[in-house]
Amino acid sequence: MSARTRGHFLWTMVAVAAFAVPTSAHAQSPTTEENPLAEVLFEPELVMRHRRAIDLTDEQRDAISRMIQDLQGRIVGLQWELLDEMQSLEEILDRPRIDQDRALDQMERVLETESRIKRTHVELLIRIKNVLRPEQQETLARLRSSDGGGGA
């Protein structure tokens, strides 16, 4: 594999992993059929889109904004880590004979990093839900259903 091909492969893998988990208010949300968490958690963009309908307070808005900023900072660090892990995996797999144990151990590191990215995202969704009052959650659930089912 040429250096150019390896670089393209590596960036493609990181891009796939990075976009597997929405990390911004503009990320596309999976439907409830794709993700059962979508029925019980609320993506930041849903809260922002319906902030007036749920009477979101300034304090709630500011708290959610801080949570999103914190998440984005953490995700960037994890994405760099994922890039390093993927590069190590690529180097192992690029050899004429692959050490299976070493390759699988490295793949485990890649999967662990991806899992930490997903965990960080779910943590954000839990924190957002905990900021919302029960009546706000009920209203958002209704509005989400009328929007077409997008959610967590």
C-alpha cells in the first residue's frame, strides 16, 4: 500500500468513525427505529429547535450550551486518539504477514476509543435530559413525533 493510499485509508476510517456519532447541534439524528435511545433522550438540536415551545429558560440554555462545548472539546481529543490508534492498526495490517494477536489487540484499542466517543455523546444526552423539567420532556417527545421521529 503506497503512502498516499495509506493516508487516504486512514483519513477515511477516521471520518467514518467521527461521523458515526453526532457531536454538534447540526448533526443528523437517527430515527427511533435505528436507535431505541431516540425515544427517551433528546438531541441538542431538537431542544434548540423547540426552545420556545418548551419555554426553555436562559439558565437551561446556558447549561446546555456549556455541555455541548465540553462535549466538543472532549470529542476532538478522542478523535485525535482514534486517528493514532487507526494509524497503528494500519501499520500492523500493511505488513506482508500480519501478527493476528497484535492486530486484534490494536483493533480492540480502536473499538475502545470509538466506544468512549459514543459514551461521551450519550452522557451529553443524559445531562441535557436532566436539565429539562418533566413537562418540557413531554412536550419535546410530542414535538419529536410530529417532526418525524428524529431523536438521540
